[in-house]
Amino acid sequence: MIPEEADSQGTCARRRVATREARREWRSAAACQSCDPELFFPVSSSGPAVEQIARAKEICARCPVRPQCLAFALRTRQVYGLWGGLTEQERYLVWSRSA
């Protein structure tokens, strides 16, 4: 019986690793992969940053993994930058509504 328990625990550990890897895989398919990361981290929400945010959102709008990106940002409480097409303030509203 002990070998079965050990195998069962090993299987669970392998599943956890596979799940973590699957969660990371979405990043390689993101539309922002070839963009300057600074575009998604504007220094403010006014002035020249407004256009920067708009350009970043255009990229997010055509991204095939936008839902996964947003889910990651919400799950890990990303405070800075655009994730899944939402700004910091927009994600804050989502968090506050779900609390």
C-alpha cells in the first residue's frame, strides 16, 4: 500500500507542475510578445500616457490569450500596468466589485 500512496502523491505533484506550466504557456502566445514592455506600463493615466494606454489596449484587443492574461492579473493581484486589456484602475474596480 505504501508504494501506491507514494505513486499517488507523485501523480498529484506531476499534475500540479503540469497545471503551472499550462498557466505559463499562454504568455508565449500573447500579442504583446514582440512589443516594448514599457508600452504596457505607462507612468500615469493622463497626458501622453493616454495615447500610450490606447495603443496598448489596441494590442490587447486582438490578443488571442487576453482572457488568460486578465485572469492571471486578477488572480495574482497585479497592481501595475495593463493586463488583459484593463488598466490598473479598471482592474481595481473589478476587484472592489467582487469583494
